[in-house]
Amino acid sequence: MDMTLKRVAERGRITPAMQAVAAAEYLPPETIRAGLADGSIVIPGNNRRQLRQPRGIGRGLTTKINVNLGASPHHTDLAEELQKLEVAVACGADAVMDLSLGPRLNEIRRAILDRSPLMVGTVPIYQTGFDLARARRDITTLTAADFLKTVEQQAEEGVDFMTIHAGVTRATLTAMERQGRLLDIVSRGGSMLAAWLRHHPGCESPLHDAFDDLLDLLAAYDITLSLGDGLRPGATADATDRAQIGELLILGELTERAWAKGVQVIIEGPGHVPLHMVADNMRLEKQLCRGAPFYVLGPLVTDIAPGYDHITCAIGGAIAASAGADFLCYVTPSEHLCLPTAQDVHDGVMATRIAAHAADIVKGLPGAMEKDIAMSKARKALDWETQYCLAIDPALARKRRGESGVDEEHGACTMCGEFCAYKVMDERKKTK
């Protein structure tokens, strides 16, 4: 068995992947090695697949962005999913997850793995559940062997990180049921395991019972474990309840068990969280999970913005990352409404990149504020080409200015024209 990257780091060695991440982050390689060793940094990468663009996630690193892709049982189009992958890469995403369901889920995952220069994640229980249905078996017949078979198949294909809902246990489900929720369970994987637990009242979740076997598999392929939040709040009214916190406590314990076997760990978090609770949720995860990188979906800070949830996500994401979240999962304008289009993917990535960069300024990371200073200088000089180059979406910035019919000879935009503050100030200086 090959030694995992975490084990290598614990033994004091620096690998090419660590050096690549260090160069991208403007940090010493030793900083990356030390973070891998203590679990505060991960570099997902299946040892069966040569990752072209390794990314570090965690303490002291730039905030990373994940893009969810995947077909549904009602709409399956391989070419469309690959187009979304191309858009995600072009827009500057750091990772993609294939969440496909439906008859072509294996084909889509393999195509994404083949085409993606970025790390690729999955949620194996989706495939397991679909395979059971195809075999005319209900999810309540799920066994640990069924699940581990899926994990091994996807590991062989090269998946870099996997979401496993091992924190959905009898205790956390009972806590949710006793307290009551407005929106119950919104996680696909969480709902599958809840159905299983309710059907087997005297048993524990097969994913929790088989956790050590799962870790052995992940370690063999050096797959990063993303501990899923199967009981995350799907409504702001349910945020920070007993089920969410109870699951987080279990994830902290599972993190230590994974580290003991040399497996890298990411913790997944909420979800829908009102603005005033976001920072506290981030700090709580860091404390309970000993600084493991935190991966959050949004969080969405209100429930009433269908069609604009990429904005809701960006608001929550900026606060979350400023308070310690390391990895932001984008949300598209079609969240809660329908399967996203390629344009939705573009808009979701750009909104989340804005949130991530805003947080990186707060974190004081090398190079973050320097980008804004360079943009300010270009604006003062009315240097539009430099502004386009520095813009988070250069094509859109160029397009919007071009559509305005601006007179490039005079330099200003159509907002102020000859009364442009920069022009006025510059001309005043020239007359002195």
C-alpha cells in the first residue's frame, strides 16, 4: 500500500504536490507540509490519477471553490455536463463534484474524471442508492458491503474526494425528531440513511458501523474524506439545532479516527444559516473538529430568493470564509428551482469567487489586497485594458463597456462622461 500524503507529511517529507501548492499560495513548502501533518490542510488527489492542478484547502490558504455538476433522472445529457465542466474550469473553480443520478451516472462520472484538470469529488451513496433501485431493492436493504463496493469502484476510477454521511446516526436522527424541524432533512444522502435507520430500529447506520473498513479503502487510494452534513439545516429557521450540532460532534470524533489511519479530512457544513449565526458556526466547527478544513454550501442567509440564490450564497460565503471556512460550494441562480444551465454555472462561480476574494482580504492572505490596489490604480489612470485584465470576469467587463457606446478617445465611461472625477482631478493637477 502506498503511503498517504498525510503520512508522508507526518514523516517530514515534502512532495512535488506540496511544492506546487506552496508556490501557488506564496508560502514556504514547510508551511504546507506542517498543515498536512496536523490536519489543518488537505491536498485532495487520488493516487491512481495524476492530478494536473493540485489545490490546497485549509488554514492560511486562499479560499477555494467547488462546483456541483451532475445529471438528474429527469434530464441526462453528457455533452451538457461536460460543457458545464468547461465553464467551471474557465471561470476559475478549484474543484468539481459529480452528483449525478440516473441511468448514465457512471458514464458521466468517468467522462468528468477524464476531462477535468481539477480535483473531482463524488457522493458514493447516490450511486449505491440508484444501483439498488435498478436491482429492484429498496434503500432499506442497503448493506455496508453494497456501499463499500461503490466506494472501491469510484476509487479505482480516480475520484479524489468523497462525501460520506457517517455522522447520520441513530442518536443524531433521534435528536432531530425530538426537537422537530420545519424542513426535516434536505440532504439526499441523509434522507437515505434516515430511511434505513427508521426501518431498522435496533441497528446503527451501516456507514458508521463500517467506518474503519471505509478508512482502509480511502487510505489505499489516498482519497480525501469529506465528512458529509446529512442533517444540515435546509431552512434558516432550523439552523444550529440539536441535530446539526450533534452530527458535528460525531464528525469531530470521526475526524480523529481518520487521521489515525493517515486519511485527509474535510468537514462539510451548513446549509441555510441566518446572518448572525454564520461566524459562530464556523468557529464551532474549528473547535470541535480540531481545525480540520471546513467546506460549506453557501451558507444561504435567507430562504426567499429563488432565482437569486447565487447572491444569497455569496453573502453567506463571504462571512463564512472571513470567519474560518476554507472551501465554498457554489450555488447557482437555479438552486431550489431546476437543474442548472451552463450560464447558471458561470454566474454561480463568479458570485462565489467574489465572496472568496472578499474573505481572503479579511484573512490578510498574500496577494489578495494587492489585486484591489492594482485595480484602483488602473481606474485612476482610466486604463481600461488593465482593468479588464484584473477583473474577476474580464469578458463581461469588456462586453458591458463595449455595449455602452463609449467614446474611447475621452477615456471616461457613460456614467459621468466629462464630469468623471478622475478626469477632473487629473486636469486640475495639470493646470497647477
